[in-house]
Amino acid sequence: MRKHIKNIVIYLLAVGFTGSFVLLLVVVNSFGNTILEKDGLFWKAKEYEFLMTQVDENELFDLVNAYKTESKVKVAVKDEFLCKIAGMRLGVVADDWSHAGFEEGWTWSLKGNNYQTLGENLAKGFYSAKDVLDGWKTSPKHNEIMLSKDSAMCVKCKNIDLTNYCVLITGR
């Protein structure tokens, strides 16, 4: 998914006065996109498009399962109930970047849905599923959750205020 950013235009004006230059930076809100391009002694604004790519949650799910296979751990199946939890957690962690409240707030799901364990991995600010996976691999606790024997999992990713967030929930 692509997100077009159309909110800031920057103009840099170079004005020559008796051999010296005065630089003026003007920032204005706009519905267009521009980038500065040098035109002789002056800078001019040239249109361009910023792209913010949302992390592909299906790709991340597949990468985690491929990593489990490489590590000789049984792959997990997608669990719709865990997907509901992951979706709700996206909004929570965007406001409070922490695992706070996960175990306390979600223990009800253990009893009513026959889960013995739950695990949670969070990612923020990554631009691709591979980058998220690589980040989780380098963290001992995140890596442990990915390689757990949990038989079910779900990944949800969303771009919130130009920042990518991902939540992985595992359960057994």
C-alpha cells in the first residue's frame, strides 16, 4: 500500500546583492509535493512524490514461518482470534509504545479460547517485512517468541501517522 504525503513545500530563495547571497527558507503548507533543484545560481522547486510503504503483514507472516522452518520449528497457522487481538493492540501500542497491559489485559483470552500461552512481538518504524523480521531476530526475547512452539499466530501491520507498526501475537 502506498501513502502519498502532500503537506509540506519548502522553497529556498537565493537573492544576490552586490556579490553576496542572502538565503531565505520558506516553509508553507500545500497540496503539492516539491523538491529543490539547483537552477544556475538559484534554487527552484520541482514536483515529486513521497511514498510511505506499509509493511505487508502477509509477507511478514510468511517470513516468520519460513524462519521457523529454517530453525526446524513447526510452522504456525493463522488464527483469526489472535488476529483480532493483534488488530486491537495496533491502536494501543501506537498511543503507548510498550508491552504494558498485554498480559494483564489479554489473560481473558487464555481461558475462553483454550490458549495455554500467548506471546507478543512489536515493531515500529520499519519499512519492510524483512527489516521487521531481521530486527526481531537480533533481539533474544523477540527471537524466542518467533521460534516458540506456539501453533497459532497472527501478524497485523498498519501505518499510523506516517509510522509503520507491526504486532505479532502467538498462542498455543
